[in-house]
Amino acid sequence: MSDIEMGSAPGDDFIYDPDQDPEEKRIVRKNYRSLAKSVEGQQANPNDYTAEELTNRVHQADKLFNKVKGPQEATLDSHFLLMASSMGAQKARAMKSGSGTFDIDDFVSKLVTYMGGRKPSEGHPTNSDDEGNSDDGDAPLNWEKIGRKALAKSRRVPITGFMLGPLSIEQKKRAPAKRAKLEKNKDEERKPQELKEEDISRSQNETTKNVATLEAILQGEGHAINIFRFIINPNDFAQSVENIFYLSFLIRDGKVAFEMDTGEPIIYMCEQPTDVDYAGGLKKRQKVFEFDMATWRRAIDVFNITETKIPQRPPAKTRLGDKWYG
């Protein structure tokens, strides 16, 4: 679509106008949709739609474009031109030349001859009304010559999609990446070990055994003792924490009493309360004991603890299936 065919000068009728009459915009949109619908309905069978009919639709779009003042109407115009150019390309591919189909190689050969790339042969004569004579075979192609011919038909600049070189070259499409299949070696496959509830067991009932050990040691003391002097192992922080855990069972059951005597925490063996004692008003109280490594080290320094009251225990072992883990 050229400005000459539309009968208007460039830039005169293509000014954005946000205050365009709404009724005029509605009519423009309606006509564009009607044109697009007429072309879209023939895309499945482009041979039933003649080149003259397609040209008439394009001329109608040219006239409508004179009334385009906004981006929405311009979008409808570009959509219609896209469909029209697509149908034109389909008709060009199906175009007949004599008894055969359209020969791209022959077309390129004639085009090169016309631009002076080679001397015309008897089968490819040049037009006598073209400007200038054909050059010899060593001269560069005269693109201006074919440009003047194209300019008489359209002033639209070709997009980059048409700049792929010779017409026989097809644009390459990237194939989707295929994921490599993981090949498994059946010889290296191992079935997960099935564990049952009876398979998970301790080497011994550590908690019951160690609680009884602490009770026997505290009974052997025969008097109240500072809780830090009793539970701290100066050589093993982890076992000191375990000692507090085991001692908590004795205090919970009422076998060991915990008191603050002149600001010093002490523990001692006591008579275990009965249900009568609880019925008489005796209540259980719960205390939270914070014990970290800093407290452990400070207690060792303050109370000068060099030996542990509770013997060092060997690491506990757990059996999972047919194996033991420490």
C-alpha cells in the first residue's frame, strides 16, 4: 500500500488523535473486522480466493487506514495485512508457470540476469524498456534496478524474515533438546534393606540400667551432695548431659529430693512418696534445668571437679537389621 495509491501525502492523515469521534472509530473497527473475517474464512482454501479479490480487500484496507487515528485501529490494520500477506504467499507458492509449477531456481536465475549478474541467453531475454543495458558477468548485481521495479508496487520495507539469502534456503528451527536416558547397570542395583519393628533394638536397656546405677551411687554417698559434683563428668560433656537426664527419672519418682541450701543446689536420697502423701496435699513440681557447655566448664572450675562420681560409660550401640551402629 503506497501513499500515492491512497491519494494522500505522507504524514498528513496519520496523526494520533485521542479525541477522534467514537462513532467513527466504531465504524472503522467494524469494517476492519469484516475484512479480516472475509480473508480468514478463505485461508483453508486459498485457491477459491482470486488474486483480484485479495487485491480489492487490500485497497479497501488502504481507504480505511486514512481514518485510523489510534493504536487499537492500527492493530486491526496490521492484523489484516498479516493475514493478507500470508494468503498471498500461499497463492504464490501454488502459482503456475505454463504447464509446470513455479520454479524458484528459474526465478532466481532470471532475477540475477535482470540485475546484470550474467549475460542474457536466448531463453532469458531482458525487457527492452528497462533502464540501461545488461552488464557483463563480472559486474556486481544492480540492486537499484530491481529496486525501482519493486518501488512501483510497494514502499513497505521488507522485514528481516525475508533476508535469508537465496529463496531455496529454509530457516532452521532448533530441535528440542532430548534428555539423555539414564542407563542403569542391573549388576550394581541394590535392594533397600527391609527393616521391621523388632529389628530396631538397643544392645541393652540403657536408660533403666543407668538410672539404677545413679541410684546406687547416690545411696552410697549417704548424705546430701552438690548436684554439679554428682552429675558432672569433667572429661565428657555429653555424658554429663546424660547424667542429668537419668537423674531426672529419680527425682520424678520421688526417690531423690532436690533443694536449694544456702544458695547451693543439693540432692539426696529420700523416702518415696505414697498415694496417701499426695492425697494429703503433697504436690509435684517441675523445674527446667539449663545446662550448656559454658555452664559445664564453669562448674568444673568453681567446684574444682577433677574426677567423676559416675563412671565413664562405653558408647551405646543400636542394631538396625543385621548391623550394629555406635
